[in-house]
Amino acid sequence: MADTIDDRTIINNALARIGAPNIGSLSEDTSLCAQAKAVYYDRIDALLGIYDWSFNGQTFKLDRLDETPQNGFQFAYGLPGGKLSNVPRSVMSDPLSSDTGFPLRASDRLRDFKIEADRLLCNNEQVWAVFAVRAVPSSWPGYFRLAATVAVAADLCVPVSHDADLAARLDVQAFGTPEMQGRGGLVGLAIGKDAGSARRAAPMWEDPLTQAHLSGPFDLR
């Protein structure tokens, strides 16, 4: 039976790339474990947040709050916990607009809403929204797992191995050269692979706001 791929797996794979020993548990009381955790979660959340990966979106039915917005909207909804950003990928009046379970009709996507603090304001009586979440490593496709491992290794190299030259090489391997603005290297390849997979399963409509979001530069260095 194959070993479960979890956060410790990714950390240990990254440590192996810089010639450091493994950690036995994420709860162990060692300086190596503390250094690894200090780097790991920030890096993973940043990687998961730079692009609408096919594997880390989650649909939430939003709970209406007992308050009336003061800016003209009728309803206020609380945003869910566990999300990586307050910015939703999509906001919908109906999450099941087709037999496939995907919101394929552009008319079901809400455009008239506003995010204020941890609230979504709109005029709809029921609202669903898709947010990026921290997907568990066992759900990551191989192309993202490799990019994440190398990116974490680059971050850990100086604090753990004190090797700035190796850190720089790993950074280029993960993100490409500086002019690629963090979208080259293995991360860029992962984005391209994921985008290709998404196009093969794409709904039959175009969302210009989402397209503009996906094409924007994001430099994670």
C-alpha cells in the first residue's frame, strides 16, 4: 500500500533536495521542524492562491446575516472559514444549473455584489460562492506537487542548509528567472498543465473577469 501523501511528505521531500534530514512528525519538538513549518504553510498558501487551480476550489452556501447593509444592498452574508482569500472565484444564485453539477449558465453567476470585511453584500435571497481553500497534498496533481516541493526547498535552503547558491538555483527551478515574474519554471509548467486540463472540462461560456484574473502577473518571490 502506498504511503499517504501529506504535509510531512512534502516537507521531507523538500528537505531531501537540500541534503537535510527528515522530520518524523509535524509535532516534534526540534528546531528543524519549527523552521520547516514556519516556511511551509506560507509558501503553500501563496502557491494555492496565485491561480485558480482545478483541485482547490470549494463551493459554500453562504449564511445570511441578521443585518441590513447601509450601502443599498438588501442582504449581507458571512464568508466561510478555511478560505485562502476573501475574493471568491465565483458567486452564484444556483450552484446546480446543469446535470453535471457545474454552474454552466453565465446568467447564474452574480455580478452585482460587494465584499466588505468578512461579508458579501447583494440582493439575492440565496447565495453560493466558490473560494480557494488549502487542498490537502493527497489531492494535488503531480505537476503541482513537484513545483510546491521545489519551491519549499528553495525557501528552506538558507535557514536549514545555509547554502545561498543552492537556494538561488532551486528558486529559478521553481519560478523561473526574475523576468518571468514568478510564473516560469515548474510553477509555470504546472499552471499550463492545469489550464489545459481545465479547458478540456470547460463550461460553454466565457467569463471575461475570470480570464483577466487568470492572466495577471503574480510574483511570489
